[in-house]
Amino acid sequence: MFIFVIIGLMVSGVAVGYLMRNRKLSFVHRIITLLIWILLFLLGVEVGNNEAIIKGLHTIGLEALIITLAAVVGSVLGAWGLWAVISGKKMEGGSDER
């Protein structure tokens, strides 16, 4: 049932965005950024409030750090590559000129 609420909210957002596509909505980016910061803060509060996570924090170790860094680097490279493809710009270092 919860999944239908999420899908309904997304479809509603798309519909509102479509109806308001001719209006300048530059403030939306600031609101999204603020909400992401709030969500990250609340995630930190939740993690800090979980005794099992805090007690096991010392066992996370180097492996978790490497996995985290690899995931972040992979996400950044993937987003950069997708942006390059979508925007139609050529990547640096490669030239089709002859």
C-alpha cells in the first residue's frame, strides 16, 4: 500500500510540473537542497540514536570505507558520464577531427 502512495506522489509531482512548465520555478532548487540537508541530518540523528550501530562502529573498519569511497566515486563518474551524453558534449581527450 505504501508503494502506491509513493508512486501517486511522484505522478502528482510530474503532473504539477507539466502544468507549471511555462512558469519560472527557480526557487524549487533551493527547497530541494534544503530538504536534502534536512534528510541527511535526520539520518545522522537516527544513526546516532541506534545503539547497535554505535556499539558496532569500531568494527566497520577499512573495508566499509573502501566500499563507500568506491560507491561515491562510481556514482560521480556515472553521473558525469550521463551528463556528458545527455548534454551532447564531447568528453575531453577524445576528438573526432581528422
